[in-house]
Amino acid sequence: MAQWAYYNNDFVLESDCAVPAGDLAVQRGYGVFDFFRTVAATPLFLDEHLQRFQRSAAELRLPIGKSDAELKTIFTQLIQKNALPDSGIRLTLTGGLSPDGFAIARPNLIITQQPMSRITASFEQGIRLATYKHQRQLPQAKTIYYLMAIWLQPWLTQNSADDVLYFSNDGVTECPRANFFIITAGGIIITPANNVLKGITRAQILRLAGEKANERPIALAELKTAQEAFITSTTRQILPVTAIDGVAVGNGKPGPITRWLAEQLMAEIRRLV
Amino acid sequence: MAQWAYYNNDFVLESDCAVPAGDLAVQRGYGVFDFFRTVAATPLFLDEHLQRFQRSAAELRLPIGKSDAELKTIFTQLIQKNALPDSGIRLTLTGGLSPDGFAIARPNLIITQQPMSRITASFEQGIRLATYKHQRQLPQAKTIYYLMAIWLQPWLTQNSADDVLYFSNDGVTECPRANFFIITAGGIIITPANNVLKGITRAQILRLAGEKANERPIALAELKTAQEAFITSTTRQILPVTAIDGVAVGNGKPGPITRWLAEQLMAEIRRLV
């Protein structure tokens, strides 16, 4: 089914939405993006996503060229044109068509929408992670740099894992497209504070966890004693981590605190829409 | 002036050469490229460039979909159509239009040509480098990942430098788009062997240097005692490095061994065309 998209200043069919081959995104992998959900035509946590999009663009020195109000109008029109109330909307901002293939030029802004179910189906199944040493560059910006994440896909299969958990000298950091949390034996909900992308769902979980939350480094050794672990993202919301590097987390099933947080997040979303 | 390009299976105007916004190059910065010179309509070191392009594509699991012979025919036709005997030709191979925005799909192949002078004008002026700690991922592949290189441009200006020299725990490695060499007081021509892209001009220099060449790590401290230093690339061929982090290399002018190597490289190119 043909979807509408928005490209710079116009609504176009997504299939007609193409970036010049000379754009720095294609030539040099230089660009940023953001991604949010809509439920019943209501964008979730939109201001938070737009703030992060602005921060990412500023970090890469890319002018967005549209105000938040203008962007919100475009989102509303896009949802109507596509008749897609439950969706994911992605904003991509590229480095632009550079005359010398290196200097930042006028960015191209692309907004696309895709259908997305309200329910994350795989909660009960959970996911298995495998650790890999890697630090994303400019981790605070949501850049389009996913070279390692895509390159590691066969390695994940070889290691019977569903996703990567990056670590560096300071401990574990994040998954390529999700934040990572552990829950200690004492019921403290921990997620790393530094060298990670600050997820919007991550912020909601920290808010819901209240005094039980602690942002601090997580050493690799702590993974073995964690009672529960989970990841958060806009797409997957909360997913229990059942195993890391082939070792079960807790009893290898979704844990009670993870389940409680997921229920609270769902309740919050129901309040918003 | 409108240039012809080649896109998948057709010659198109470069201005019409655009990559779907859903391509993994735009969505995830996933792709490889190579770049070679033509002089008097003769591609320089073409087999070496095509071998490296194949290796880069294989490393990222991207099928090129064309034989070397087919590519060579396209290059010949492109040079004729554009009437550009002295040029640079770039091949870009993207991750393709991925249904889920993550899995590798059928790559898009883009071949573009740009005018390029035979003479590297800035040899006498040389270039000033500033060191920065960074390790490119998958350094042996010529990926489109240049996030740090572009992000560092204002930092270079602040540090009165023309280009970055990356270093890691094992010493200096390379510039974002060039290999790096030093010449010791004993006249030995040294370039790092590991964690760098193996440049085609680099290989020519090693061949010309013969027994005087040594591929080994270069510690940061060695930069201060180097008699000469230079960078090599297809675009810049050989350029003397006159200063690193604000400190003059040797007497701060192009040195005799660098000059001799540049003359040998020019002589080799004259033999080929």
C-alpha cells in the first residue's frame, strides 16, 4: 500500500522519496533521526522526541529548518492522509547535498510513517542478549550510524542471541536501538547514565521507578547477579531480557518488577490517548 | 555542467541519481565505496581499487552484482560520455532498500565522475595535522562512516590544522581520508600496518620505498623526532606534513625524501598513461 511521506516542503509518496546520491548521508553516513509512536492518532511523548531531535541535529550542526509547531502540523496531516492512527513516525535529517562531498550542506528532511501495532507481542518470550565491546561515537546524539549493529547480525545468530549489548571499559552501555536496565537483588532499578542515548521510554521508566531508580555504571560482573533485566525503546517499549551471553537472568523468565513497570507504562499511555 | 552517472543498470544524469530514503545508507549509514583517478582517460591502479572495493563489499556482506570486466566497460563509457579524461570516479554500494530498515537488502550501485586536475597544487604548502583519539570501526573496509571526520571540522579550525590524525592506544593510525607516514632520522619510511585502511597510494609508496619501508606502529612520541612526515591518498597523492599539533615536523618544510617519493610516484603515473 502506497504511503505518504513528507520531504523537505511537500507531501510525496514514500516510494518517490529519494535522497540525492551526493547527500552526505549516502556519501559519508552523516545524519540524525528520531522515531515516535502514534496511538489512536495521538503522538506519544512528542515533545520529548522533538527536543531530542533538536539536540541531535544541533550536535551534528544540522539546521532543521522547521519549528516544532510546523512539524506537529505535518504529523497531523500525515496521519490523516495515510489513515494510520497506530503508527511509527520517523524523522530523518541528512547532511545535505555537499558540493565537495565533505562540508555540511543544506539538510534534507524526510518524514515517513509506518503501521505499528499497539501491542508488543514478544513480552512473555523476552529477548536474549550477547555482549560486544563497542562504543558508539557521539552517543548522546541519535545519529544514523549503525554500521556495527548491522554488521553484527550474523554474529548474533552464531551466539544464539536476539540483540547486542554493548560494553566499554566503564561497563555495559546500551543495545543498538534500546536502553538497558538491570534490577538488583535489593530491587533497585539501574541503568547507565553515560555514553548512551537517552531514550524517551528510558526516561518514563526512571520516572515510574521513582526512588527505586539509580543511574550509574553497570559492571559486566553485575549481569550475573541481576534478578531481572530489561530493555526499553519506542518500538519495543519494555522487553524482559531472559539471558545474557547464554546465562539466564534470574529464573530466565520475565520478572515481577519488569512486569509491573510494563503495566505502569501501558497505563500511562492509556491516560495520554 | 550536467554530468552522467551510472545507477544500478543505467546511465543517468548525476542530478537524477537518488537513493530511496529507506535505503540502509540513509537510514543506518551502511555502505561502502571506492574512488580512483583517471589521467588521459586511463584509470590509475584500477585493479587494486577494484580488489579493495570487492573486499569492502564482502566485509559488509553487500553483493556488487557486476564483474570487474563489466565495471571496467562502464568506466570507459562514462569517461567518453562525460568527455572527462582527467577525473575522479567514485563507486558507492549501499545497504539497499530494507523492508524493516535494518536487514541488508539488494544494494544500490552508484558510479559518479568528477573533474580532477593532474597536479596536486598544494605540495609546497604541505598540510598541518592535529591528533585526535578515535578508531574507525572495520578499518580494513572503506565504509561510508565519516561521522567523526565531518564532526571534527570546526575543531580543526580551532586548532589551526588542516586535517585530523587519528590515534588509539597502539599509536597513530591514519587520517580520515589518507594514510600517514613518518621518516626517521635514519631515513626509514614508516607507516602503521594495523587498524588502518590500506590505501592504494600507500601500497605504491611502500613499493617505491623498497628496503627503506617499514610497516609498524608509530607511537605518539615518535612524531616529535620524525625528520619528515607525509600523507597519501588518491586525491592528494603525496602531501608533506609540515606540522603536527602545532609543532613543526623537521624544519617545517617538505623534506627531500618526501619530494623524491612524490617524483617517483609521478614518474610511475607517467609510465602508466
